[in-house]
Amino acid sequence: MEKKIINTPGAPAPIGPYNQAVQVGSLLFVSGQVAINPATNNIDAKNIREETIQVMKNLTAILHEAQMDFNNVVKTTIFLSDMADFPTVNEIYAGYFTGDYPARETVAVRGLPKNVNVEISIIASR
């Protein structure tokens, strides 16, 4: 099966040896996104709410580049530096889905790239 690399200027460029997303057949595997603003290449967010909104904007841009949206998402993984942020992240995250939610896990981690507080990866399907 052929894989297709998905990259868009609407999301931050990878900060390592990976792509924003890879599509294989009907499946789209989106790398973990953090709150880097693609327009400035900086983390402009000042709190967990702003970080989560930027992460979701980055995911939206990648999905759109692959001609998909959050209705196509079947699996998500949320990484948090502090589980106390879970209610805020969960509230914002939920607003991007309608109807059936994807499968998901949320895990606390010791550290995330660029010292952010939240990172989210997704798998989508046509």
C-alpha cells in the first residue's frame, strides 16, 4: 500500500525527523501536535486553554489538508504534563466533535516538547 505524506503551512513544521501526517489507504496518522503557532513558529499561548485551542487549530489544518475533518477521527491520544489540566483540555477538545466521539486515552507525562502542557495525536479514516 502506498503512503502519502501530508504537510500544510497551516500547522507547524515538524521539529524533528517526522511529518505532520502520513496517509495510508483510508487511514490518516497525524503526529502529535503542540501549541506552536505556525504563523510565528513560537508558542504564543499563555495558559492551558490557549495551548489546547492552538493544538486543535493545528490538527484542524492537517485534517483539512487531507480533505478530512473531526468527523473522520477514530482515535486520539492526549498527553498532559499535569492531569489537573484535564477538565479544561477535555472541554475544548469535546467542542471539536459532534455525535460519536473517537476512542481515546489521556496520559500524564513527565515532559513534552518545547515544555508545553498538552500534545494531541490523532488517527482518522475515510
